[in-house]
Amino acid sequence: MATRLIVAIDGPAGAGKSTTARMLAAALGYALLDTGAIYRVMALRARERGIAWDDGPGVAALADGLNISFKLEGSVNRVFTDGHDLGTSIRTPEISDGASRVSALPEVRAALLDLQRRIGAAGGVVVEGRDIGTVVFPHAEAKFFLTASADERARRRVAELRAAGRPAELDTTRAELMARDERDSTRAAAPLRKADDALEIDSSALNPAEVVARMAAVVAERTAERTR
């Protein structure tokens, strides 16, 4: 059986991690584990149950019995809980903010750590988030830190929101991204940072296909090393 690696992609909001991870997983024939979607699910569940996003124990308790799965179909990585497709309900700006907030809670991160590791333990998986190469899978065989300028990340996010029919302004979106960067980078629990052994890729002037090509070449090299 061919060697199948754990591929970790970290980076700030709007850097293109989700698109890149999806395309890379498809190119490699790997599964796609979207850890950000897991935190989005937690934020959605908390809102539905009237639990504040800063209530660490309350939100963490929602992880008990959480049955989450992913199915990559073309350009869409569908997210299911208990067999129910969540669709776009976890992709709204409100839930994006909630996901950032609940992900800063140590109790929530601890509650979800084992779940993420179980999903990816067998390898053959692309995992994207903010602490994948540093905390969740520190021994991943291929690690990347994907970034881009604040202006480019804001431009991409505005285009994404407008394409989905949601109003968005560049200055407001840039400010929201910068605030999220600050929150993600300074949180006490598993802050956003580049792993020492991660390859940093600035995607500001690159299209997704170019980023994926660079990553796929590294994965191929690491796979060959492990089979020698």
C-alpha cells in the first residue's frame, strides 16, 4: 500500500487555506479535514442552545458525542453532523466570528483535540487550520504555513462574500481580518504561529493552482523519502 502522509496547512484567515487544502486533497486523492469547520460547528451549536461563545465549559460540553464527518465532492467539502449536511449555515460572517472566539477557549480546544487526531491518524489526509503543525499534528510529515498580505486577504474575502450574495466592504473586512489575526495570534491556547519545520508560502501573487503545485511537489518528495 502506498505511503500516505498527514499534510498540515496553517495560516491566517483569508490566506486561501480552505481552497488550497481542498484542491491539494483532490490532487493527492487524500481526505480533507477542515478543523476550522469543526469550530464553526461548535459555534453554531452554542448559538442554537443559547450558550455564550466565551463560556468555555459550556461550549466544550457540546463536544460530547459530536459525530462529525466530511465528504469532498468536487469543489465542495461537505460537513455533516449526525448525517445532516450543514450546508452554508456554518459559513456566515457571524459564525466565522463565533468560531474564532470559541477556538480561543482552552476547554474547547482540549475537547476537540482527540477528535481531530482520530480523524487524521491513519494518514492520507490534508488538514488545515491555525495550530495543525504546532499542536494537533506536530509530527505531520509535510507542513505548510500559507500567508498573504492583509490587503490581498481582505480582497479575497470580499469577493467570496459578494459571490455568495452577502454585502461586504473592503475596509470593514480588512479591519475584521486584522482583529481576528490579533485574537488568533495572542490567544493563550495554541496561538497561530508558523511551525519551525513548516514551509512558508506567500500566496499574495500566486493563484491557487500555483500554490497547490508547490505543495504537491513537497508532498511527493516527502513520500519518496519515506518509501526509500
